[in-house]
Amino acid sequence: MATNVEIANLALTRLGHDAISAFSPSGNKAARWFDSHYEGIKLALLRAHQWNFAIRRAVPVAETIRSVGGITQTNPAVVTSSSHGFSNGETVYIAGVIGMGEVNARTFVVANAATDTFELSDTDASEWSAYQSGGYIYAHVATEFTRRFPLPDDCIRLMRVNAGESTPHRVEGRFILTDESALHIEYVSSDVTETAFDGIFVDLLASRLSAEICFYLTDNSSLTEQCWQIYEAKLREARGMDAREGTPRPLVADSWLEARA
């Protein structure tokens, strides 16, 4: 459909401004503005709604939880864990150890990592209780959720986990934390080119750009306010039309709804 420059020019013509040939840090006033702001505004608008054309599905793979095979009563303490895969400088969280309780529910920095062992940096375990058995090593602080799944690189908004709204989870950084052993996710992708944009979204993005750039180009506050009003109206229309495509999802009762029943 449209290119980024064509969408920008649609925004400019609505303000009665001359078109540009490209985004450029050395171009005219409008070209410089779009070079700095277009991508950020586009991504913000993509994230603002579950646009059907930008939805993707994925099956992320959870980070491996490693088992503890032993911990020495030395300075520094040395952990045995077969093919653990941790690197020097990484932070790990240990829990579930029997015997050496001093190590549980704490984070440590990995040092002198080898294939099956690593040191707990600056950790003197010489006076700790003796390790007996068990224990797990996590790449995250597993105080609430035991598993961590990386989000896809192009994910800018997680929509759904395991086809519903009731799977306990939380997004922290670029990870999904949960107790589930497997996930199927739906998300809004940033990896969507302008040629894939729905026509209504093209019109909406142009309206948003007109509102954003209006005062910068015209110094006219009344016109700027009008542009924002037009954008808000188009946003409501676009969201409504987008939401009506496809079969409505069933309402999943959560604890609040069940309490009201």
C-alpha cells in the first residue's frame, strides 16, 4: 500500500504543507522532523491497540532450570551443576537446597565458570551448613514465578497467553514470567512494513502525524487542537472496525467476576 514518505506526505497535505521526497536529518524542516519522530510515533500507535494486521503468534522456549549437584563449604563456594551454561558475570538465583539453607532464596554472581561448575563470587561458605541434596538454579529471581520465557524480538505488546486471559503471568523486561511449562502467545509485532498496513491504519497514522507536527510547522494552536480532535475520532472508529473482524472471544471469568456472580 503506502510507504513511510507517502504517509508523511498525507499528513502534510492535510496541513496545507508542501510534500517531502525523503526523511532526512539535513532536509527541510518537515523532513528533519519526520526523520526524528516518524518511527517512534508509528510504534506507539501500533502498541496502542491489538491491530489485526500486526498480530503474530509464537511458541517461546523457557529458559532451562538447572539442578544443583553440590555446593562446597569453601571460600568462595563452588557449585556443581551438569552443563549449566552460565557465564562469568551472570546473576543466578538458588532455591530448594537441602542442608545448606544459607544459599536459598538468594542471588549470586557467577565466577570461574567451567562446563559443570562455577564459583559464587565473593561468597564465603566455609562456615555454612553442609550441602545434602537438591536445589535449583534460575536465571531470574524465582520468588513468584518459576519459569521465564523470552519475548520475541519484535514483540511490542503481549496480547494473550495460552489462548486466554486467566493464565497467571507477568511481563518483566523482555521476558514472560509464569509457572506454565509451555506457552503459546499472541502479540503485536513491530516488524510490520507500511505495505502491510490496513488502509484505515494508514489514514489514522497520517492523522496522528498531522496532530504531532502541526504546531511545529504552523505555530497555530487552534489548528493543532482541531488535528488532535480529528485524530481521536478516527482512532475510535479504527479501533471499532478492527475489533469487529473475526469471531468475538468468549469472556473468561476471573476471580473478580466469579466473586460478583
